[in-house]
Amino acid sequence: MDDLFAAHAALLKSAVAASRERGFWAAFPENPKAYPEGATTEAKAAFAGLRNKLFVLTAEDEAGPYVGAEVSPFGPVLGITYVARTVDDLVARAQQAGAAWAAAGVERRVGVALEILVRLNKASFLVAEAVEHTTGQAGPMAFQAGGPHAQDRGLEAVAYAYEEMARVPGAVRWEKPAGRSTIRLDKDFHVVPRGVGLVIGCATFPTWNSYPALFADLVTGNAVIVKPHPAAILPLALTVKIGREVLTEQGFDPDVLQLAPDTADAPVAKDLATHPAIGMVDFTGSSAFGGWLRETLRDKLVFTEEAGVNTIVIASTGAFAAMCANIAFSLSLYSGQMCTAPQTIFVPAAGIATDEGHKSFDEVASGIGAAIDALLSDPARAAAVLGAIQNPATLTRIEEARGLGRIVRASAALQVEGARTATPLLLAVEADDEAAYLEERFGPIAFVVAVSDAQDAIARATRAARQKGAITAALYSTDEAEIATAIPAYAKAGVALSVNLTGGIYVNQSAAFSDYHVSGANPAGNACMTDAAFVASRFRVVCVRRPAAA
């Protein structure tokens, strides 16, 4: 077998260093021009070849039964079907395959995981096609978030897991002085996997949100069952297929990594999660199901990323136009269908000081609305920024939200044939209207909330994070003392804070190897992707000791 650990040693070393230093580093280029010429054309042809066919993972797949009803938010029915195995069959296969995988050793498993990531990177354009036509992400975003950025997140998990396991020595000679003699023992330490890992994917970011858990489980010795969202199976099916190919080449049973597709009418996530052999469950999605998992699976490890209310506080600004443009992009990107997208914008009712003079509350709200209009004024740019609406229920949510406040900017569809689209809806409300703005309203819906002053705004934003959960928060202020006071309040609320963003970085964005995505310190999620705590509990260390040989 190839020594994949040695082959990818430089990649691993750089990833470990980057995770410690937290500066900018990316293993996989986000610019499509860094890849071979013609890759886009080949990927489109390969994607077309997958449509209206059975997606084959093993020779047994021809027997069925089949599931699959993916429809692109841009219009076409994909027509791809997948074999659906029973829960007991999936688990039995995982247990059988997992024994040799667990015994393979840390470096061997890490090498295999790194090879999978490298091959996924080579398939980035095909994965991007799958992401685009299941999630509704526009092409450029589908490539970056579904491909290189997701791969970097997976690599980050590998780096953390390797470091944690590398702390455990394989064998030591233990010597304890005992009077005139010495007690000598030989001790062996074994990294033991926790059990079969279940990764439950989401519909909007199937690879980006799943790769950290998938690779953390694999490298710590656990077989993995990937349960995609029924609306976004293909991106994870491609991932599993590539992983199984590498496992087979390296002499492992490919059932170390399996796909568990299902349907909205006959879901299998609960049956899988409650199976006694499942040791860990990772989930991204609604608070309702996340809460059910946490309450029900008390004997298992459960890692969740759930709903939250991400806020912006505008206390003052020295760059009003640039601030409005930055917020407009954050509200528009992927039509607000990001767990990091802002929703609730607190502005003092008396207005704010800016570089353009005093701006009233209404002027701040209309400034953001006008910036959204300017951003989306070019149809091609609008389509590239907004993408499409993944779930038809989001359009219903937008309609229902129209009555929750005074409309500053109305939502409208783009003229893109066949696509399900909606521009941001911006509403003005009073601070007392908490029922409107303190619930997550997933999609392109945002509120500008009139509050007493900056202190009131910060207090409301941090309280919302503590009580409702938040993954991101933003603050605009020209007062350094105000910022200094706010920082510990946001930290205590467990929410990542961005201050005075006006350029090409947005509150939505989370950089691998630098940003800690989700803190695990408020109701938006109980874990951080990725840190040492995210990986360390996925394995245990067992000691074997015996008297030392003479």
C-alpha cells in the first residue's frame, strides 16, 4: 500500500501550524483559475451524465430499493436515484468494516483522510455543480463554499484530531522506585474509537457543514454513516463515492464510509441516531430537531449547529456609504440562507453620527435599502450574489413577514427563468416588537429595530445571543471606549464579533484555520467547528500494562 501519511506529510504539517497560528492559510485554492483549464466544461458534462440515472456506489446497488427526488432551485429535476439500505444493514456494515479501520493506526487513517481531501479538491468543479443544483447557491459560491472552503474545514478537523491523538504515546517503559528495587511495567496505549459516527447533512451547505464531522470521525477510527438532506443528496454522494474509492485502494472495506439517503416522507435520521451502535451524531439544522437529539441521545456524543438570531448594532460610523454597502452584501449573499447571515439591525431611534453628518433612524434604514438596490441593480450581478431559494417554504416565510413591520425595502423575484428567487425584505420595527425580530426567520428577511441608544442596542444584541443563540454579530462604532466595553459582553454571550467591517470581508464569512465557527457557548449550537473539543471526545485511550521483560 502507498504510504499516504508520508505522501501528505507537508500538507498535514502546514495544517497543524495554521491551526495554531490562526493567520490566513488555505490548502486548497478558492480561485477557479488555479485549476486545470477545461475543468469547468468537464464537470458540467460529468454532471449531465449523472442525471436521470442510478448513482452507483457498489455493484450491489443495482438491486434497489431506490430513493431520490432532488429538484434544482434553478428549475430542473435532477432525476438521480440512490440505493436506500435499512438502518440495521447500514449499521452492521459499518461495524464490520470499522474493526480493521480502528486497528489501522493513527498515521494510516490520517493518510487516507488526507488523500480523500486531495481527491475531493480535484473534483471541486463537479461537486460545485452538485451543490449549485441542490442548494441554489450561485456558481461561484457553490465552487468556493462547496469545494475548497469545505475541504479546508475538513482538513482543519484532521489537523486537530491528529494533534490530539499524537499526544498519546504508543508504548512506554514505566519505572517506579520502590526502596531498593524498581517496579517496571511496559505500557501500551491504544486509541479506541467511540462508535459508529452519524453525520446528518443540511440542505444549504451539505459539504461545508458536514466535512468537519465526517473527517473528525474517520481519522479518530470511527466508521461513518452520512445521512444527507433529501433535497441535497448528490454533493455528499460524490463525497462518499470518492472516499470509498480511496478506502478500497488502501485495502479497507469501503463500508467504513456509507451513504444513507432517505426521503422527506420516510426519514431515517431518528432511527439511525437512536441505534445502540451509533456513538456520535453531528447535526446542522433546526432547533426543533437539534433539541430532540440533545434530549433523546443522552448516552451519545451529540454535536449540533442550530438556529440563532444574528445581529448588527449601528451606534455610529465613519464610513456611512461603505457600511451600508457591506451590510447590503451580507443581507443579500445567498439570499440570506446562511447560518452566519445577519437578521436584526439595532439602530438608535434618535439616529447616529456619521462621516456624512447626523443620520436619522429612517435615513439609516433607507441607506441600507438603497445599498441593496444598488448591489442588485445589475441582473447578472444580482443572480450571482443571490443565487436561488433552496426551499419553497422560504418564499412563504417572506410573504408572511411582510406584515411584521413597516416595509423599508420590498422583496421581489429576479427575472431568471425557472429559478426560485427573492431579493431581501427589509422591515422597520420598534424595540417592543420582539416577537417579530427575535425569532430566526430563515431567508432574505431583515429588521431595522429602533432602540433607545447604543448601550440599549448592545444590551439587546448580547441578550439575544444568550437567549436565542447567535453565530455572528457585528458592531459599528467610532467610539473606542464603547467598543472596548462591548467586546467582553459579546464574548460572554458566546458570539463572534466583527467590528466596523466596510471592505471586502463580511460578517457572514468564516475562515478555516482562523475563525472558530460557532462557539458552543449559546443556543445556536453546542459545539465549535473546529477546535480540540470537537475532535477529542470521538476517541478514548485504553492502557494495557504488564511486567517489563528483563
